[in-house]
Amino acid sequence: MSVVTSGIYERRFVANGTVYHHILDPRNGYPMRTDLASATVIARTSLDAEGYSTTLLALGSTRAAAYVQSHPQILAALLIRDDGSSMSLH
């Protein structure tokens, strides 16, 4: 088992009042913008948990919740929104 968290609260900088972080939107090359600050995933391997946690963060909370339900390889997930609220998914 492995637990991995992807988040936008580290590896970031502010330039001209805009926060830039390291998880990029492949459509435009800019930091991904969703309502999530972090996504933690429990999976059988670290490689899977890493991929899933980044994917969930990029999807945002609503789409991430549906994604977890349709991927049984994700044993559990914890999503933290920008406002500090959380979602626990199994």
C-alpha cells in the first residue's frame, strides 16, 4: 500500500499577484486551476497513487469524486478544497 498527496501549496511562487505552481494544464502550459488545494490517494503502489493524486487534483472536486467511484484501484481518497473543506472518498 502507498499513500501519496499532490498539492499546490508547495513548489509555487507568486509573481505580480498571481500564484504559479508546478501542476500544469497540458492544454495551455499554465498551472492547473481547480477548486482543490490537495488530493491524497491510497493505492496498491506508489506509482499508481502518484498518478491518481495528480489526476484528481487536476479534475477538481466534482469530477474527482466521480473518477474515484469509477476506478476501484483507488482504495481511498481525501480531497482538500481551496476553502479548507474536505471530501473523504472510498
